Amino acid sequence: MNKSNMRKAPELLTGFATGWPEQQPDIMVISMTTEKGVYDFAVNKEQALLIARTIQQTAENLGKPRTA
């Protein structure tokens, strides 16, 4: 990842979906929607499981939501 991109504010995720192509059941497609558009990523089973574990571990360490 380009370090200059990491300094910018992240885009807010407004939608998320997963699925797989009928003709290619060995990959999972992750679709993420932001204000700038829809981004699709194709991952294999090992990558999908790694993403799931990483998200789970990170989510467990999140602080409580801020209140207004």
C-alpha cells in the first residue's frame, strides 16, 4: 500500500456484501460501497478466512462508541 494513501482520511463504508460467481465457486467476491463508488474484491478461501479472523480480532479490541 502506498504510504501517502494511508495519511488520508478513510472512506466511510456505506454498504457491504459477499457472494460468489456461479461459474467460479472457488472464489468469494467482497463488495464494498463508499460515497465514491462500489469496489469489488475477489478472494480465495484462505484469504477470506484470514480477513474474517482479522476483522474479528480488531472488532474485539474496539472501544465503546462515542456518544453525543
